[in-house]
Amino acid sequence: MNYKVQYGKTEISFTLDRRNRKTLAIHVYPDKHVEVIAPEDALMDKILEKVKKRSSWIYKKQLEFSRMQPAQPKPKYRTGETFRYLGKQYRLNVFDGEPSLKLKNGRFQLLSPNTYSSEQREKLFLNWFRERGKKIFKERFIECLKVSIIIGIDEEPVWQIKSMAKRWGSCTKEGKIYLNPGLLAAPKPCIDYVIFHELCHLVEYNHSSRFYTLLTKVYPDWEKWRDYLNENIEVRIV
């Protein structure tokens, strides 16, 4: 269900997600969608009041995202299309054959029967990215933990690859971290930013000033790579 507040002549709509938490959080995503996460017992009047107070910030974030590159059309997984992997663009060649996907000689090489639909070819990409994600994300977690020890995190948390429509990563109240396989489209410093972001949530489960102080301590360049991620990589599987 969508809710609305008025900001001057602009109407700001948002979705509401109630969870077992103490504080209210507001997220603005690259598609300009606004999500409010509130405690289960929060009064609706209080939620609307909080959103209205933050409406100037919300409006500015939506303007920032509107200036970024437009959403790309959904790929059809045909020869000639390009796909990102670790920040680089690779052209796709499609051949008839037993289903498989390889990154070889600077190109994605997709083998699939001619009868395969774009959805079936997409599944081959998703499976390939998930398998690569297991290796790359583990490698980046190990590197990030070498730094995160300064804020009290020295053990690899429980993490899992999970496709998400609007997020690169998330952290549950129980301390489990999820990473979007589509994050593999971004350069490794962007992956590190998302991992550091979620690791800091293990200490501060909010976006308070203390959270950003921690994030700056473990990854001083986080704003640079957050902006690169938002401006150059669209949130989708591949």
C-alpha cells in the first residue's frame, strides 16, 4: 500500500514496511521509489510526521537519481548485446549447443539451443553470476574483514546471495547479510562498499551518524564508490 505526504506542490509517495525494530528508516532507491521501515507499534501519525520532516532530503535524493542514466531496456540475450562484469563491458556471442555460459577471450559465450527463450537464457546468466558470486564475494569479505577488525568485526558473518529488485545488499536483525548477484556488474571497490556497509550494520543497525562514522572509519572512500554504483550500475541481475 502506498502512502503520501505533501512537500510544497510535490506529492511524495512511499511504501511502508513494519518490522521488529526500534527506529524508523527511510530509503530512496535509484528508481526514485521511497521505502519507509518503521517499528511494528509506530503510530501512523508519527510515521507521516517523520516522513514530512525528511521530505526535503527525499526530494533532493529523487532529483539526484533523475539526473542519472535512464533505466536500460531488459536484455534479450542475443549476439551483440553487452553485459558488465566487475566494471567492464563484455560483448555476448550466442551459439547453438548444450546450455552453458563462459567468459572467454574477452567475450561472453552463451551456448543454448535455438529454441531457448530469452527467459531460459537469462537463467543461464543468473546461475553463472551466482556461481561467480560465491567466489568473488567470499574473497571480498576476507579482504574487508582485515579492516573491519578495527570496529570489532573479525569473523566472517553468515551471508548469502539473493536476487533483490531494489537493493545491492541487506542485513537482517539477526546479523545475516544478503548480497545481490547483480553487484558483480560493478568494480570490486563498489562491491567492497556494499560489504562494508552491511558489516557496519552488524554494529549499528540503522543509518545514524554513528553508523556513518563507522563506515568512514573502515572505508574512507565509501561516498565515491556509492555514487559510482548509483550513477553507473543499474540494479538488476545482469
